[in-house]
Amino acid sequence: MRNLKADKNVFCRKDDGSAIVLCLMVLVLVSIIGVMSIRTSNSDIEISTNHQLYERSFYAAESARAYVMDNSDLFHDNNLDKDEPVSFPDPDNPATTRQVTTGSPEAFKGSVRYLGDGQPPPGTSSGFRAYYYSINCEGHYYGRSDTVVQLQATFHRIGFKR
């Protein structure tokens, strides 16, 4: 008969250090998973930051569109030249931007171009014309990374025939 005790010792001698190797493999695997999780969360933070900057710039450009609607001199009888758009907020210096609110990092600028005139929408009296305009708006966010969003919109106003 074989000596069971001797066989057990032989078996155990072959496994010396296998627990350490197994633990090291598990530790390496957990470390890799941890590093990948950190990279994924950093990417998510960068994506959400870029989205936030884009939104702030977009709303600044929307403020420019609202600025035009509140300043009718930009699209009234003073702006009937197809070749020369009117810049805002400073017609003499098109590069000038205006802050959305005092001290904010958001600003805007843009131009209003006269496109021409035509028939007014149905239901308008015959003594009127529709005057068509295009607005080019830029919304700026000045911060860690300067972000710019451009919007373009067209609109018309109804006025007397010329």
C-alpha cells in the first residue's frame, strides 16, 4: 500500500507559492478595472464640461438674437442696404462684444443683413410689404477654454410700401 501521508506532502510541495500568484493576479485585475473606471469617469467629466460650455455659449448667442428684437434700429429703415450688414452691439466696431450680464463670462456680437422685400404673408392688407432680414449671432464664453457658438436666423417685418 502506498503511504498516504507521503503522497499528501508531495502534492502540497507542488502548490508552494500558488496562493501568492493567484492573489497577485487578482490584484492586477482589480487594479486594471480601477484604472479603467478612473479614465471613464474623467472622460465623462470632460464631456459634461464641454456640454456646459457649449450651452452657455448657445444661450449667449440666443441673447444676441433677443438683443436684435429689442433694438428695432438694427432692422428698420436704417438697414435697407443689401450690401452692408449692420453690426451689433457696436456698428462702428464689428469685433466688439457685449456681456450678457455685467461681470459674466458670456458675451455676444453679430450682424443683421437686409435680404430684400416681397409680398407680405396672407391676410395682410395690400398697402404693406414684408422686409426680410438675416441675423448672424455669435455667443462667446470666455473661461478656461474660449467657446464660440454661431447662430443664423431669418425674420421679416411688415412695413408700408416704399
